[in-house]
Amino acid sequence: VVVVATLGVVSVLGCGLAAGGVTVLYKRIGNWLNLLQFGLIVLVSAPAFDLAWTRALPLVHGSALLQRAMVDGVRLLEFPAADLAILVGVAVAYLGLGYLVFRYTTRRARRLGVLGDY
């Protein structure tokens, strides 16, 4: 359960890095971040096994696998290798993408000179 939950949350960390970078650059995006929270709730409850394309979204596949692990008692090594590969791939992809967005936006904020408030 810990491994599946950790990998599920790593994709959200990537989204958090991207949101943090955008916040550094534009400063006043509080309302947008509130909408992002509601979006994360939708992602947790999305039907990952009904719609295959939703597995590529953050939290969706991790939440579905975590539900199977906790309700059905499926152990980590009993999951199909493809499901674990998708979980790891989505986690790494979103973390990497979030990091790239964060680096780009902080560099741009430095060039524009808007980091003075921090």
C-alpha cells in the first residue's frame, strides 16, 4: 500500500511544482489554485479501469490501484506488470514535467525581475 500510495502522490508533486512556478511568475493565482484542488478531487474519484486514457492523468491510476490493494487485498507483486509500469511512468513523467515548468518559470521570473518580493 505504501509504495502504491507514494507513487500516486509523486505525480501530484509534479503538478505542485508546476503550480508553484506559475505562482512565482504571475503571483496572483489564488483562485486558480482553488480550482486545482477541486480538480484533484475529481482525479481521485475518476474511473481508471473504465476509461483507459484516464490512467495517464495524475492520481487516477494510483487511486484505482490503491483501492484494489486496500479493498481486495491485492499485494504489490500481484498487480500486473503493465499496471505498475503505468503507475511509475505517470509518476516520473508528471514529476519531470512539473520540474521543467518550475525551472522555466523561475528563470523567466528572474529575467523579468519579478522575484524581488521573495
